[in-house]
Amino acid sequence: MKNRLAAAQTQSQSLNAQVLQSIRLLGLSGLELEQELAEALAQNPMLEREDESPDADDEAARAVAPEARAALETAAFDELPDFAGAASTAAGFDPDDGEDRCARIAAPASSDPALRVLAGLAAELAPADLAIAAAWLEHTGDAGYLAADRAAIDARISAGLGLRAGQAEAIRQRLLHGTPAGLAAVDLRECLLAQIHDLPASDAGTALAREMIDRSLALVAARDWPALAAAHGAPMEALRIAARLIQALNPRPGLALVEDESMHALPDVVAWPADGRWHVALNPQTAPRVRVAGEYEGVLAEAGDSPSVQQLKALLNEARWLARGVAQRHETLLRVTRAVVSRQRAFLERGDEGLLPLTLKEIATEVGVHESTVSRITTGKYLQTPRGLFELKRFFGVKLEGSAIAGVAIRALVKKLIEAERPEAPLADDVLAALLARRGVQVARRTVAKYRDQLDIPPARQRGTATRAA
């Protein structure tokens, strides 16, 4: 065999530095972007932070309103300056519509669990109520319990904020039954009762567990089964089922805030309903902007071509590329989120059962970008909604077995049907599949069984046995 040299023409595409930088910026989280820009600002004198307010009709600019801060600062009393300030920062809303609760944007990440609780409540509580919540949290210990007598704390808060009777307690109840449940409880009994209150009443052992917490918590702690059986007139198996439910509760809900790192996540985008439609805006706290320092451009345009001037012009070009890349990232994030919110409106209004199948490709086609761009811009980015904080990836789900809704929605429907079943006649998996089919959701019995297992719900036979035992 003889070696031969041959020439051939091929087409290839290389990515230049600007394109690579733009692609990398898409994948950065808000915190990573802030760090990136801080380094660039320190190294490049041609770059400056854009602190000027956007146009008046920019929704992102109106998402944090001074009225909310002023209302909370006025309501706060002397002993709560830190919490009241955090609450005011957490409560930004559209000044044109004071009821746009979802326009409020979370405060900056904090190591203080109480501040993160306030940030979570900012989307649904009025500014004055946030100040009351801050007051209760000021008097809550690390484990999540009130540090003094409830009535005394209530009187102190009411006097400091000029509240009517029962107003402070209503907000404490909101904390008690919020996330995590049991926060600001008077004692262990109230803490556990608040947590078990959220469990479906139809679940095996729930009613008995509630009675045991209310009347016999000391006996439960001592595992005194004969005394529990005598006190509640229940068979041993039913007592053990109820006891397992109690053991699964969290006796120190305050510590869960410290351990849950996801609580540190800040929303990159917020969505809220108003005027019959959904509004979407970037969170200014996680969408920093930079620009080229204007005074340098004119000077360098008239300067010569000495080596030092060439170096400055190179820095000027780098500043332009970075400012353009950051602006493009923000614009892409906003457009993609608007498309996602439009597609998943039913989820935002009804919960998991309204989640529709959605793919990255569908959003990419709608927005006019590549599928990989949608993947990068939705990874590690969070959307604040009335239903809570979600990673944008959460809104993408696939169809199952020809169903018109996503797997998450099917699981939610399975849970809803089981919660509504009669305790004496639990629904078998094939019956659940038939009921779903009546709703237009065609899934196999084994699919129902899979989602039931994921929900940690026993099969119908075991649910029926537990009901009869109780």
C-alpha cells in the first residue's frame, strides 16, 4: 500500500471568546454571577456597575417598592430593628397594585433562619403582618419554641405594634402551621399537633395519633403500651401505627431551618397574578448589571496606538463583551421564564395536578434559541411563585403512556383520590386507574402502584386492615 497526500475542503465552526463567555454566563447562578462581576470590576477599570434605575415601565424595577420598606420600618418597634429591616427588604411589591403579593422578592441569603422564614412569608403576608411575624421569631429559640410565656409575648408585641386583640396570635398560628410546621410553638404538644394537622385525616392512624399527642404524650414517650391501650381503648396494632406517625414528626422544627441548605436559595425570577394575567420579572438582587464606563470611550477613541493605549482598548472591548453577555443572559432568562409560566399556568393556579408535560425543545422553539441554551438558563435558577420557590427545571416533565399530563400531576391525582376514599372501602390500584381514566388520564395499574409507593401509601388491603384495627 502506497501512502498518498490528498487535499480536501471541509467546513468547521470555531467558537470565539465572546460566544464562549456568553454560553458560560447562561449557566451561572445569581451568586456565581455576582462573584464573577465582582472580580471583573476589580480587574477592569473600564467596567462599572449599573446602579441607575430602569425605566418606570420596567416590571423588574417596580418589583421592589419603597412603600413596602417604609410600611415595615414604621410598624417595627425598637427591640426588633434587625428583623423588621429584613422583613422590609423581603417585601417588595408593585406600587401600582398593593395586592401583588407574588411580586415581593426574597431578602438576600442569610445565615439567620428567622430571616429566611420572613423571606418565605413575604410573598403572602402584608407588610404589617411580616413585622408581627418578625416579633414572634425574635422570641423563638433555636429549636423553634417560644422562649417565654405566650401570653406575655403576645401582650408585649401587641403593645409595641399597637395591635388589636387576637391579631398577634393569628400570625403566630400562621408560623405554627407554615414551613416548617411547629415553629413558634408553646410546647412539644402544640408543635406536634401542628405537624400532624397537615396529614390527611383519612390516613391510617392519624386520628388516634392526634389523640395520643393531645392527651397522652408522656405515655407515648415512655412507650407504655398497656397504659395507652387503656387510655384510648385501641388495639395494640393501631397504637403502634399511630406511634410510628408520631415518631416521624420533628420535635425541633427550628433546627430543620439550619440544616436545610435549600432555604438559602434566592429567586432569580418572580411570577405573580394581577389583572387577569401572570406577570414575570427578574429579581434585581440576583440580576446585577454592568456597563462600560462612559468617560473612557471618548478619550480612547481620540488616543493614539501606543502599547499602553492598545492595552486599554483591549480592556474596553472586554468590558463591552461582558456587559453585552450579562444583558443577554438576563434577557434570555426572562424570555424563557415567561414561556414556562405561560405553559404551566394551571400548575401555578391549582398545584401539582395541573402540571403539563413540557420539554426543553418546546420552550427553545417558542423562544427562538437552541435547546442547550434553555437547559443552561434553567439549571440552578429559581422562580418565586404564590405556591413557593421552585427551580425552573421543576416545570419540565414528560408524558406517561400517552397521558396528557405530567407524571408529577398523575402522582398528585393519585394522592387526592386516596385522600378522598372512604376508610372502610379503600381504592385498589386498578380502581384508581379507572377513576383516572374517567378524567382523561390513561395510565396502567402498575403506574398507579409506582406512584402510590413513591407517596409512601400502602396498598388498599393494608389500608383497609389498618382502618379496621383502629
